[in-house]
Amino acid sequence: MSSVLACWNSVYNSVSIMVNCATPYHTDVNGREPWLDMLVTVGDYPPLDFVVPTLNLRFRYNPGTVIAMSGSALEHGVGHTNGNHACLAYYMWHNVQQSVSIQLCPPSNLKDLEPLVNVSS
């Protein structure tokens, strides 16, 4: 695996591609709660919702939508739709980080973004 590290071009160490399938409500078991996963949806399909039942949230999941969330902390799922639909799920597994001796990522913190925000009055 260490030979792949030199050419791996993502902060995420894992990716899954799901095509034309519904995803029952679930939480992801191999990540860490503070880590954000990224979901990208593509295709040509009728309206679809991304649901986070724990928070009673529904997001329109149109083609081209990107969602960043902690799949380990929040139960989530997507129903069935007709048409062609794919989801690229980018995520991290802590055992992969440890097996290649890379320090585990710290939790996300909004204060880290403050230097990047320009607030003009």
C-alpha cells in the first residue's frame, strides 16, 4: 500500500461508487465521528432526497449535489428513483491511516476557517 501513497491525490483514503441503488438508513462504521465524508451525485434522474432522520432533515439530492457530513455520527439514507443515478462517496477509514503510519486527522473546527473569511462592514 505504501507504493500507492506517492500517487494518491486525495485527502480521503477510500472511495465507493454506488449506481442505481437505494441506500437504507445507516451510519458508517469505519470512520470517525469528527471526520467529514463527501458525497457527490451524478446522473439523469427525477427528484430524489437525501435524508438525515435523526435531525429530521431532507435535502434535495439533484445531479451535481455535493454533501459533506459525518457519516459515522449521523444516520442517513437515500430512496429509490428511476433513471440513471450514481453516488461517489469519499471517506476515510482509521485503520488505513494507521497501517501506513499517517497521523489521524484532528476534528474539524470552524475556528480554523476564520483566517479565510473576509468580513467587510
